[in-house]
Amino acid sequence: MSESILIVDDERGIRESLSAVLRDEGFTAEAVASGEACLQALAQRAFACVLLDVWLPGISGLDTLRQMRESNSDAAVVIISGHGNVETAVRATKLGAFDFIEKPLSIEKTVLTVRNALRQRQLERANAEMAAELSAQYTMVGESVAMRALRKQISVVAPTDGRVLISGQSGAGKELVARAIHAQSRRAAAPFIEVNSAAIPEELIESELFGHVKGSFTGATAAKKGKFELADGATLFLDEVSDMSPNVQAKVLRVLEEQRFEPVGSNTPISVDVRVIAATNKRLDEEIEKGTFRADLFFRLNVIPFEVPPLRERLEDVPLLVEHFSQRFTNAYGRKPKKFEPEAIEIMQRYSWPGNVRELRNTIERVVIMHQSQRVSARDLPAFGDAEPPASSYRFPSFKEASDAYHREFIQRKLDEADGNVSRAAESMGIDRSHLYRRMKALGINAR
């Protein structure tokens, strides 16, 4: 199907000649003589590109463009004018015009500009689709007290440039938290650069982080930018930071202190502005006692600590996670939506999930791929072994009673950790003190 082009010009000769040329080039072309007619045409059908004259009877071309953007039209716009100037071109660009061409129009240039505008529109659409897919992939799912507290903490911390250290078991969702912080930060438009310290060989980690110059070591056949340089003005996620060697830890510490570094084989320092988010599945205080992790680096990274709870501590989120992953994988594999029966959900809520959310995700993906029926019963699930369910997952007469039991246990534990101080407990949970008081009253928990 050919792309549709709308020509908006008050000169009949230009409308007719451009329409003929664009049709000869394989496009579908329509033409109108005013901004009002342009907006009416866009309301009736979608156009891929609009060739829009600046000087029109009635509303001007720039006012027409402004109203197009206000109505969320995604058509690529090329402004044309017989009295072009820099100020008009700048205003058109700020309003979202792709290009600005002057009369008398060159047929070759006009056709080339239209093709480039359409290509740019296709790229923008593809990027938007990819962004939507990534957003769905990294959605934080869950309405448990722990997840609501985590989202609250993210919303407070994200707009700052404070360094964050995320702790939690493997598969609990540490990268998810890091991406959520980046997405809500002032650096969201910049890249999210990640490094898995455990997945890179020791001899390559320094080059991976700081880059190298050509010939700096065997195999360095060309210069390479490191992750710190790529993350300039952006966010750098250092996953499994505890697996860095002492030598690399010392260099990372220096970068954090000075915001500059030297690539491998170079004596020329590079200055950067990087927000670092680190993650670990180990207790760094224990690693410091063992002598495998630097205390000064820990204090540099641990400006704002995050703790991602394991799935067994928020089992009331399992039904939401099952629905989320089921929808995601049925869409990805072109399968019909799955309906998990209550008994299947109950079994999954009684399991302790040692592999956390990653294990649950893999389980649902396996069911979507292997199970042909739309309904999924308990017997369709893989065997979960004979592990005892955690205390908060024993059977209750209703879901509400099970949820209340978990919330009561979670809040009581946080109060115990705060020696009964409600304000400190609320702060550690990332919720308002008044909200905690209301929940305590609803659950029959007495403040002491």
C-alpha cells in the first residue's frame, strides 16, 4: 500500500504539480488550500506526510502545525515557504517539523525530503514500539506492602543523582529496580548502560569498564570506549559488583571520587558525569570482613540502599505475576490467552520460589510453550518438589485473610526492627506514618 501525502498550499498550480509528481513516484496524494481544510482532512483519515505551506488564508501553516501536534497527529511534516527565514525555520522545527524547504520548489529535493521524512517517521515508530516492549518487559508487578514500599522509595530517589546499592537474591528483580530508577530520573532520555561483573573474564573487565587504546594489549586491534565513557550523562548499572577484583575495585573507587579515568594503555584522563547504580546478591558487610570487598568502595556505593524482597516474602503477588507473564509470553509466541485455575495459583502460592521471580517467569514461559489447552490446572504445572511452604503461605479461608496475615507479619517485623518506633518503621517501609497507623489499626496491631 502506497504512503498517503497531504499537500496544503493556497496556490492551485503548486497543488496540482506536486500531486502529479508524487503520484508518479508511487505515493497517494491529496491536496487542500487552507489550514482548516488540512485539519479536517487529518480528522477523517491518516496521512504519512504533510507538505505544509507557511502562508495560508485563515490560520497560518505554523498554527496548523501546532494544532496537529495538539491533536497527536503523527504525520511527518515538511514546511514549504516562498519567504523563508531562519526564525520561521526554527519555530517550525520546535513544533516538530521534519524539514523546511523554500519556493520555488525543486522537484528532486522535494521528493527526496518526503522520502527522508517518511523514513524518519518509520524509525520513530519502530523506536516507540521497542520502547513499549521494553517498558512491558521491565514492569514492576505487585501490590504487596513490600512492592508498594519499593515503588515509593524509587519515586523519591530516582529524580536525584544519588548513588544506589541494590541488594537481593538472584532473580528477585534487582535490574528491574535499577531500570525503574533510571526511567524516572532526569537521565531517562539517556542510555541505561549495564555491566555484569560476574559474566566478564577478569582479564577483560578493566577494558570493559574503562576502554582501551589500540595496541594496549594483545588483541587490542582498535580503540574501544568503556562503559563509563558510554554512560557519560547517563546511568551505569554495575551488576554483581561484589565479583570485581581488588584492582578493579580500586579503579572504580577512583572514578567515583574524581569522575574521571584513563583508558587502558592511555595517560590521557577522560572526565565523565555518570550516575552509578550497583547491585549484589551477597552481603557486602560479610565480604568486607573476609577482605574481598573494599569498605571505602562500599560506602561510596551505598549512599542510598535498596533491598529487593525475595518472592517468598510477597506471595500475594504471585497471581498478578502469573497473569503478567502469561500475557507477555502468549503475545510473544502467538498463543491464545491462558486461564490458570485457582488450584494452580494456590500451588504456586505455596511454593517458596528459591529462584524468585526469574523462576516463576521461566515456569510460566514453559507452560505457555508446552501446554496446548487454554485452561491450566494444577496437574499441568511442573513439579515443585516437597519443600515446605513458608509460614505466610499456609492455607486460609480466603485470599483477604491470607493477605492480611502476611501484612500483619511484615509490619510486625518492621516494628520489631525499629524497636516499636512507628515513624522509623514507616520510613524503612517507604510509606507515610499515617498510612502505617491506619494499616496497623485495620490489622489489629497495637503500637507500643
